Amino acid sequence: MLLKRLKSNGTINMFLVPVAVFALWAQSLWNPSGYNYSFCENSNILFSPIARLIGTNPLVHVIIGMLLLITLAFMMQLINMQYSFIRIRSKLPPILFVIVVGGFVEMHTLHPVYFSAVFVLFAIYRMFSMFERTKPYSAVFDVGFLLAISSLFCLSMIVLFPAFLISIVVLSRDTKWREPTILLLGFLLPFAFAASYAVLTGTLPAKIDTFVHGITIPVNHFKTNYGLQIYLGFLVLFTFLASIDILKQYDNKKISSRKYFTTFFWIFLFSLTGFVFIPATSQEMLIITAIPGTFL
């Protein structure tokens, strides 16, 4: 009965999103604490001025984190409504996303990844608009640009670039050399802007150190957190089982739905590879993994 209500398309379901966030984050509101940032994690180019602006009040950090999570949930519903890759009209994805993220208890506060996730969703939205379009150069450039903005908040997002590159090939009607090139140019441009600003302000060496350390210094929140390990294991297992089920129904789905779900799978897969190839990647990447995982 409860699942039937959650899967419905009733407007009241959208009110359940903030209610669920407040319920799951209630302990953090009652006893707020800031995130235990690793070295350089809060010094990323776009996040550092925000961190200075909002200060160190832990309650403010928790409230902003909650508002960003609610924003992400509504953005996911917007993508679901715009591209209709789920056959039934349902408001389940945003609620499910909030519940999944609710299990990452240490992320119940402000972290740069929440800002990164906003731009990742914008990039997905623009990428889906490319479906069956000829010469979608503007959308391709936007995808690269938005992904780079996301990476300037949280450097680990760089690992998603191959996923978006593959997805552009999947979604485009006739992919040639221009689309990957434009994607790369769009991705490099914000980094060029950041480097130019660092040169003008005399902070280039410090920014380079932040960039290098933000990727290479190992961070591991999983080693002794067995509860998180078990929870993550179940989420990955359910996502792969759901993906197998999608494959079984693959021929019965619309061409657009097939390609949208394929792109979600690539994003999900490459978000997991970040834990392997980028030492600094830790539990913050789970917020990104939860986005395609929720739809799958």
C-alpha cells in the first residue's frame, strides 16, 4: 500500500520529499556537526569562497546541505518528467533518492559534492536533449562546461568525463570527431578560466597544490565503517540486479528509454571507478552514484 502511494503521480508526493529529508536529517539538526574535511577538500576553487562566506556554524552547514539535497531531488523529478524514460508517470525517483542519501549519515551536512551534483544533473539534462539531434554542438559544449564546473567544486568529478563521452556517442544520431572535441573544449574552458584567475591573483602555485593534493592524497571513510560498507554493498547489488532486469526488457522499451538508461549505467559505473583510480575519492562520491542508481 505504501509503495503504491509512493509510486503514484500525486502532487502530494512532492511534499513528501522535504518531509523525508527533515525526518532523515533530524538527528543532524538536533546535534549538528560540520564535515571532517580532508586536506584541501574544502579549498577547491569554487567551494572555498562559499566556505568562507557561510563560516563554520555547523547548524548552517546542515541546513544548507538539506536545502541542496531537496533541490537535487526536484531536479531529478524534472529530468524524469521532461524525458519520460520511466513508462509510468511517477514521483518515486526523488523520494527514493532522498531515502538512499539518507543512509549516508556522515554526509548529513554541507559538502562540496552537493554543489557538484547540481551541475552533474544540469549536464545530464542537457545531454539528454541531444537524443536523435543532428549537430548538437551547443548541447555537447554545455555538457563539458557543466561537468568542469562540477569538478571545480569537487575534483573527483573528473572521473565522470569518460562516462559523458561514451553517453554522447550513445545519444547522438551521427557522432563524428567534432562531438568529442567540443566536449573536451567545453570541459577544459572552466579550468583555463580558473588558471587565468590564479595567475592574475598570484595564487597559481597554491591552486596547483590544491588540485594535485585533491586527487592524489588518499582519503578513506570506508575502512572501519562496516555499516556503510554493508549498506553500500546492498545498494550496488540492487542496482546491478535492476540493470539486469532492464536488459531483459530492453527490446520492449522505447529507443529513447534504452539510451537514457544506458547513459545512467555508464555514469553509475564510472562513479564507482573513482574509488579505484582517484585516491582522494571517498564517501562524497556516493551522492553522485545515488543519482543514476536511483533511476536504475
